[in-house]
Amino acid sequence: MTSSTVVRPVDASLRSAIRLSLWFALAKLLLHIAGTLWQRHIGVGYFRDEFYYLMCGRHLAWGYVDHGPIVAVQARIAETLFGHSMVGIRMLSAMAGAGRIFLTGLLCWSLGGKRSAQALAMLGCICIPIYLGIDSYLSMNSFESLFWMTCLLAVILLLRDESEGVDRRWMWWSVFGVSAGIGLLNKPSMAFFLFCLGIALLVTPQRRVLFTRQAVFGIVLLAVIAMPNLLWQMHNHWPTLEFLHNGRVKGKNVHLNPAAWVLNQLMVLGPWTAFVWIPGLAHLLKRADRRWLGLTWLILLVLMIALGAKDYYFAPIYPILFAAGGIAWTNRFASRVAVQQDRVVAFPVAFVTMIVLTALVLPTAIFVLPPDTFVAYQRALHLPSTESENTGGHQILPQFYADRYGWQENLAEVTRIVNSLSPEDRAKVGIFGGNYGEAASLEWLSSVQGIALPTVISEHNNYWLWGTRGLDAEVMIIDRKTSVAKLQEYYQDVQVVGHVDNPLSMWYEQHDIYLVRHRKVPLAPDWAASRFYY
């Protein structure tokens, strides 16, 4: 008795798609490495949130108040592998951005797009300003598309296999479950995406893929992967829900009406890229076998508007529209010689237009101009503001850039104050940071520069969970924007001992620094009421 194993030949078009996607992904990665090197050259520092994520990486846990655990792991890996290099700290986020481009190419291939369609789709994704911004610093946002698009790719290939009579459901649902589970650990927005994807599948004929043992396995797998974070949330009394509630009721985010929200999407994506993704959306909605993809986008759009979400919360969904958009263009211009020959640059006018217009607005996405030059450039081009948060004040630079200034000066001033204390005070003094940026920047920069600072605490977000760290707060340096009168409610002796006022920093980072003594109420019992999740 003989047996034989049939080995399916590797799809030549897949090899070509992978090779082309890798080249575009490499271009994206090199762009961000060059951008960070240039920022160091012109004196631009770390972004506020990067300090916080780096400190979270030194306090690894299954959850955090305002983000998932993956960004802390990312920070820990980056610091372990690359030390204190700014390029190294941002490398994994830049690689995730490059991965988004790679997946865009594969998604286009999975839908039947050839090289000319794949190239147009990937270039369109590279030219999106909001992607350029979120991929240029250490954060969880650059990873979202990786998990969202991997889930879509798994379902697309599952359906494709079904049409070809191939059964690889266990494999694709395993890929889906792992990607969705890790995506939930990366950011809670993954749950909204999965909900909308599920609804879109249920209302289309493709619902059949959900009613299988393999689908149940994939869903259970994602739940098991995400479960530790859910248990952490329960154990800590649902801090992320409290954080989101406080942001909503206190008006943290800029609220836009539906029309303004959609218009803002066009702006942050770059109006010139709409000529790719809008035809992509139309292509998905017109095709019965692909309508579930277009409906996922539409349902998520409605949900995001209803929730008043920030613009970048919706951004991870767009690669699938660009993938379809590349196909829509090649279908529309199928008679062109360049399309028939499947050239990479089959649409040179579209390529040049997107590259030139993206280059014009690049300084608003990646901080590549010195501050004075940037302000003049922004005014000359009349570029609109795309702030997603109400900052409560005014500063020279937009928040995304202003949050890179003032930290080194703050460290120098706090260090001077510490060194001016008597040995008795220095032995028991602590430092109170008014927000996680102030606290984390002091901790991280001092450790990098070999400066011995006292214990730093804060009541802001995860710093509150890390507690008082043994301080009795009898002698404290208060590093926050406040007043003598306010501090006198808690301390008998309040002195202004320093000041920080970098004009490029956020307005609330320009403030006095105080030395306080003799706390009126013990710190430990008062700590529970001081929680500030915002």
C-alpha cells in the first residue's frame, strides 16, 4: 500500500507580494529612523508619554490604568536591547508601523490585487500623516493596525481557502485568536473592532464562518490570552473604566459633531489619500463577497462618532480600505499599458502627488523643523489644528510637540533643590510630581544620567497604584503647577524654592517648585482620596 502527500506549490504571486511589501516596509522604517536621528540633531527630546511607558516597563504588570500591558513590555524590551538610545527606544513602534505597510500589501494580494495595486495601496498608507505621527514615538498606537489587520487577513484567507476547497480553518482561527488576544492586551479599542467585525459578518452571508468548532476555538483562545488583563482590572476595581469615565465627564477630549468628525478624518489621513481609500470603500461595499469588510468600517465609524472617540482611535482600520483602493484603481484603469504590464509604479501622477503633498505636511506629523521654523511654517501654510484633547491653555507649539520640552530643565532645577537641602532633610525628602510626565521624566532621566534623586511619587494614573513608596511626606518637593494657598491646606510650612519656565513646553509645565514641611494629615490614609485617573 502506498501513500502520497500532495504539497501545494507556493503561490508565485505571494512571493512577489511579500518581496514588494518588504521593500515598502523597509522604506517606512528607514523614514522613522532618519526622523528620530534628525530630531536628536535639532535638540528635540522625548515625548511625555514615552517617559511614562518606560517607567511602566520597569513595573511590569498585567494591566495599567490608562493603557494595556503590551506597551510596557515594548518599552522594557526596547530599553533592554537598545539602552537609552532614542532611536532604539522608538524602534519597535517604527517596526510596527513598517508592519502595517507590509500587511497592507498582503491584504491587497489576498483580495486579488497585483503588484501595481499593492504598491499604490502601500504608498497611500505611508503617506498618511496620522500614521507618520503615531509611528514616530514609543506608544501602543502603532501596533493597533498589526492586530486588527492580521485578524482581517486571517478571515479573508479562511474564506479564500473555502472557495478553493482547502480546509485550514484551525490555522486561520488560531492566527485570529492570538492576534485578537494580544490586541486586547495592547489596547481596549480592539474590543470595539472585534464587535463591529462580528456584526458585519453576522449580517452578511459570510456569517457561516462563525458557526464552526474552529471559530469557537479562536474566540476562546483570544479570551484566554486577554483574561489576565481582565482579572487585573477586576482586582484593581476597574481603573480603566474610571479613567475613561473621568475623561468623558470632565471634557478631556475635543468633542466634534458627526460632520466635523468625518472632516477631521479626512484631514488627519491627508485629503490626497482619499483618492485611494474612498474608492476602496466603494469597492468593498459593491462586492457581495467583500461587503463584510466595508460594513466593518461603517459600523465602527458610527460607533466611534457616537462615543466621541479621538481621531486616532479609528485610524487602525484604514489599511484594508487602501488595499481595496489599489485594486479599485487597477480595475478602473485596466486598459493602461502600465497596469497590464503590472508595473510597480503604474500610476506615476498619483505617486508623485501623494509624495509631494505628504512632504509638505510632514513637519506637522514628525518634528523635523526647529520650533521657530515650525511655527512660521505652520502659519505660512495656514495648516489647521488637529488637537484631540482640550489642554485648557495656550502654548507656542501644539501639544504633541510641546510635550517634548521642559523635562531636562525640570530635572536640573529639582536636582539643584535637592542638593541645596541639609543632610537631615535630604535623608527623608520625597518628590511629588503633579502628573505622570513630571514624575516619570524625573525618574527616567535621572537614572539615565546617573543622578541620585529621592523617591518620586504622584497621584496620577498608574503612579497612584504604585503608592507612597514608604514616604511619610513630612518633607516634600512639590513639582507641579499649584499655589502656596492650595499647599497650605496640607502643609504647615510652604516655600517657593524654584521655577521652571521653558517657553516651548506645555503651559502647565511652566510653574514654581515648592518645598513643604510638616504635613497636617498623614499621607497614607489621605492617599486613597487623592487618586487622579485622567
